[in-house]
Amino acid sequence: MSIQNIHYLNSLLSIEQITALEKAAERHSQQFNMDFKILSVDGNVIQVETGQGETASGKYATRQMLVKRTEELFEKRLPAFEIQVSANAALPAPTDVVNVSWIDKKMQQKGLRIKQIAFETGIDRESISDWVTGKKAMGKTVKAMFYFYLSK
């Protein structure tokens, strides 16, 4: 289910309209990792909370963009209602800056060599070398290790 508490709309929309709303919300979820939660329906006011989780692309919508997309999604099917949106924009992780060139720059600034990083972290030199040269992809844990090690 793409919209939490969608049952709040059962008396306002037909099953077909709810299905269409769900499908549209699912597209937002798949494309932008957005989620929606209906908080309340009071008279002609619908309160919706929306947020965006981590994205593979590392691109995030602003709070204003999340509000706009949510309003468009609901207003299209509920034009007689005021849609009040509270949005929680995702903040990229600090470790998202870590890539081969970032590591190289930090190592040069600090005068570090692969051998020293291997010794101080307990990770074998070959693995460190593979990450530093880009031969091996870095997962989140590895990026976090480099970020905190090289940012001290």
C-alpha cells in the first residue's frame, strides 16, 4: 500500500478512484521513494504527511517539491478539498561525498598512505588499495569508514 490510512477516503472516493490514487502514489514511491500518510479528514480538509527516503541516485526533492507533488496527487482526485501537507525532506548522508577523488584528496592533505590506513584500521592493504583506486566498489559501511577516518 502506497498511502497509509487510505481507508480515511473510503466515504469520499469510489473504489476505482482509490485504486487510481494508489497507483499514482505507487509511481511516486518507485520513482522518488516518496511515502504518504493521511493523518486526518476533517470536513473539507485532508491532512497528509509525506516524506522521501534514500534514493539510489542521491538526488532529493526539496520540502517545497514534496508538498507540490503531494498536493497535485491528491487535488486531482479530491478537487473540493483543501490538502494540507506536512513534508519531511530527506537529507543526504554525510558519507555520500566519499568517492575515489574525495579519498585521494583527503589522503594527500593528510599525507597518508594506504599502508598506514590499513595498519590503523586493521583492514588488509589490498582491500584498501582496491577501494582507493576504484577497482572495487565501496558500500555504505566502507564509505562511512573512510569518511570518519579521513575527516578526523
